[in-house]
Amino acid sequence: MILRQRVKAQGIFLCLAALLTIIFFSRAFALDKKESRGLSHYIMGLLYDKRGDSDSAVKEYRKALQADYKNPVIHFKLASSYIDQNAVDKAIEELKIASGLDPEAIEPHAVLSVLYATIDKTDESNREYEIALKNASKIQPENINIYKSLGSLYLAQKNYKAAQEIYKLLIKLKPADAEAHFYLATLYDELKNRKSAIEELKITLQLSSDYGDALNYLGYLYVDEGRNLDQAEAMIKKALKLEPDNGAYIDSLGWFYFKKGRIKEAIAELEKAASLVDDPVIYEHLGDAHMKNQDKDKARINWQKSLQLSPSQEEVKKKLQALMENEAKNRIP
């Protein structure tokens, strides 16, 4: 997420801890002792695993699979031993087999997600993570942590329709969950529905008055729209008391000063924010402030930095183009 949303950056693996929680709560992924003719080899594999002897464990699990190839739990344990050996490709193959044999399992997809992330296969990682979460939601349909993780995934993927459905379901399950209202607000803002975003942020703060991100986000939206500025200042400063070195919050304060015409104060805060967070929105704001201060060179430098971080910003391109055209006119004798 970009800083304009006033949300801390959230790569998909902010959800890693939640993923491990899901594994803990998942249904039993157990060996069927009655059908497995390779039970003795499986048990020996477990013993070698416990001793840290992954080479011997692999041999035993392979022998177990010769007797019971269609047992997903053996494939999963073999994958775990391959991970201990850092044999990622082999582990991925075994996990694929395990997930194919037991489509409703959680663990193989969860571990696949992590492994794909380690080799920079983001799309595959996200896909497996989504499957793990969906399977977990079938087992524990009222576990809101699962839906929160799934909602975060959809937001990161910009799948806003799916994210909206998840957060509305979350609120239906737990109406007083401030975090669910907050993320629904960020979603509405992405969809250019500021009215609904502001309403959800108000609800968030009614439920949790010290929710720093919500205080800052609502304050920033008010500042950006040029209304309720006294209230916006109070909210942003309250957020800063909670997190004094939060670059997003400091940027909001700088933008407030800019809107109030307090340009020197704006520049001071925005430069501080830029020293803490390398973000295109901060550099755009800083460029605007320097331009207002008649410092065209610094305005150009900061707008260029903004575009380097996010080249698709049409408004910043227009500002730079206008500045360059103006300078060209002034150079003509």
C-alpha cells in the first residue's frame, strides 16, 4: 500500500504469524494407521526427524511411500525433511502431491506459500496462501483472524471486490472489531468512495479512540479535503503522541501545515518524514511545499524522486512538465 492510504506498508508476509496460527488451528492431518503398510518406516522417519537426522528421515519416508504412496501425510513429512536439507525444489514437489491427495488440507498450501516466497515466486505464494486461508475458513468459519489475513491478501492483490466481501463478512461476524472497519475504510478510499471511507473511520474511532492509524488516516483525509482542519490537527497530533517517529503521521502533519499556509513548518515536517520513509507521496508533498516557497530546484528534485519511486503518477508528471516549460520560457531571450 502506498503512503497516501495512511496505512503502514503491508507486504503479504505481514500475515506470516497469522499463517502459523492457522496451521495450529487446522484440522488433524493424521496418518491412517489401518491402511498404511509403511507405518514402521514412517515411525522411523519421525524418530530420525526428532534427532535432526534428515538424511535418514528422507530414506525412511521414501520407503513408507513405496508401501503407501497415496498417503498425503507421508509426502508432507518428506517435504519437511527436504526443507531441513534446504532442498526447496524437492520439498515443493512433495507438497504439491500432498495437497493434491488432500485438497482440503491447510498445511501443504501454507508451507508452499512460504517456500514460494523464499524463491521470489510471489504469484504462486499468494495463490497457495489464499487456498490455505480458504480451507481454514471452512474448518473454523467463525475464526475472524483467518478472514483478516484473507482480506489483507486481497487488498495486496488489489482484488477489491473480494476484499470488500471479506471485510463485510468480518463486520457481520464481529461488528465491534475496529480493525475490520479500518480496513474497510482503506478499501473504500481505494475505490474513490471517500464518504464511506470517512464513515468507517469514524466507526473505527468510536470503537477504539486510540487507534493511531485511524486517527491519522481520518485527519489526513480532512486535511486533503480542506475541511475540519482543527479536528484534523488534533487527531494527527494524537496519533503522533502514540508513535512520534511514524513517517506517515509526520507527513500528515506537514501536509496540514501546507494547507494552512505555514510553509516553513510544512517543509520542516515533510523533510523529517522523508528522512524516515522513502515514499513517493512524501516527496510529492515536499516538492509542492518547496514550489510554494519559490524554491523551484528543490521542488523539481523532490518531484523527480517521487516519480523514481512510482513512475505512473500523472499529477506529478504534470507538475514537472509545467515547471520545465516555465523554465524554458524564462530562458528564451
